[in-house]
Amino acid sequence: MVTVVHGVDSESADLAGRTMQEVRMLYANVFNMPADATAKVNGKEVGENYVVQDNDKIAFEKKADKHAA
């Protein structure tokens, strides 16, 4: 099982073998994620071609606002 998190939303699912792009598309509307959210797996930023492994923890994080003080 893989855990997917965005903000307070979290879900565990059988996603091993899918690419990060596929996972992003599956959860974009479910978690109301911005299109430019950064994908991290087990704390490390990954690209869209990353292949998800069993027991991965995926976190989609909103990019920091460059104008925030």
C-alpha cells in the first residue's frame, strides 16, 4: 500500500507500479491539489516519471509563495 497526502487529506491505496504523473492525475481533483504542487516520496522531491513503490509515502506540497513575507 502507498499513502498519499496533501494538506489534511490522506489516503492509502494500491498504487505501486504507477508513475507519479498517474498518481497526480488520480488525486488532483480528489484532494483539490494545485497543478504545480511539488511531489515528494519519503521526504525527497521526485519527478513525474518516478515509479511508485510499495510502502512509499507520497506528499504533494503547495509551492511556497515567493511574495510571502
